[in-house]
Amino acid sequence: MICMNLKNLRKKHRYTQEDVAERIGVSRQAVAKWENGETVPDINNCIALAELYGVVLDDLVHHSEEKEQIGIRPKGKHIFGLVKVGERGQIVIPKKAREIFNISPGDSLVVLGDESAHGLAIMKSEGLFQFAQDIMNAQECEEEEE
């Protein structure tokens, strides 16, 4: 599995084996052997490869495209599955998403939309308020410096 993941990620990022070798400090031959399944990178090289490709270490090692039907997801990005919109426009946020983002009953959420991308985003209102406060603080600091 890891050999296919390494090859797919390298091609996705348009790196040569030489590029990868240079970036993580190994020989091109080592990268070729990993991708051919002749050897397996040690844990330190796996960590470096996961960082290089921006993926979770566990996905780098264990992801199976045959089982998942999709490529390795970028670190911190999730697909939680499909939800259906109810009669009154309500949706149920999947349990895993609620756990990861610590969403509880009674929380206030902000719904953002982008018509050109036909997309919606949902975030906790505290995050938006904190972002706005950070902007205000930065603006105050600039005004004080002038």
C-alpha cells in the first residue's frame, strides 16, 4: 500500500523522484525502491514524506485507494459523507464532524455561501467573532503606531 501511495502522491504533486529525494534528504534510489515496494521508508522518512505531501501519516501508510475509491485526503481536510436537506431546510451534521469540531446542541453556527462556487460553509460563530476581534486588534495596533 505505501509504495502505491508514495508514487501517487509524488505524481499528484508533480515531483520527480529526484525532487522528493532532495527535499527529504535521501537518495533517488531510495525513493525508487520505496515506490517499487523493494524497501519501506523508516519512520523518520515517513514523517518527512507525510509533511512534504501534506497528508496524515496514517493515511500515507495505510490508505487503500481500492477500498476508499478516492485518493489520500490532504491533512485536516475531511469528507463526512452525504446529508439530506429536510422539508424545512434542516440538515443533520454527521457525528464525526460534530466530534472533530466540538459542535454541541445549542451552539450557534454561521452559514457562509459562495454563489460562483455553488458552495456553503458552516463554522462556529465563536470562530467568526474571534476572527473579527483579531482584525479589530490589528487595526488598533496600526493606528497606535501612526
